[in-house]
Amino acid sequence: MSTTDTDAEIDETQTWPELAIGLYERLTGRGAEITYEFEDMQVDVPDKVGEDADHARWRLDGTLTVRTSQHDE
């Protein structure tokens, strides 16, 4: 792999906030839409960071659509 190839590599996302920010930045102003379909999915969502966090169980069964738009001021 050449130096140019290494420089062109995309950094891997390390956290959920980084993923959300990257997704928003890529989609904003492009009229993009992402649709996720879930069938009886359960997610245990922590209330804080750390091993002693309590969790709330979220149940997803249906469609989640993410749309972005850019508003000019």
C-alpha cells in the first residue's frame, strides 16, 4: 500500500455519537433517507457510562426513517 493509499483511508468510527455525526454530515443537503425495519428487536440502553449503569429496555417493532434537510437562514 502506498502513502497515498494510507492517507485516503477513512478513520473508523469509535462511538455512537461519532456514528450519528458522520451519518448526519453525509446525508445533510442531499435529500437522503435511510429506512430501518425492525422485527421484535430489544435494546438495553444504559442511563450513564460505566459498569454500574442501569438499563432501560427499548423494544422496536416497525419502521424507523431518518431524513435530513438543510435550512438556509
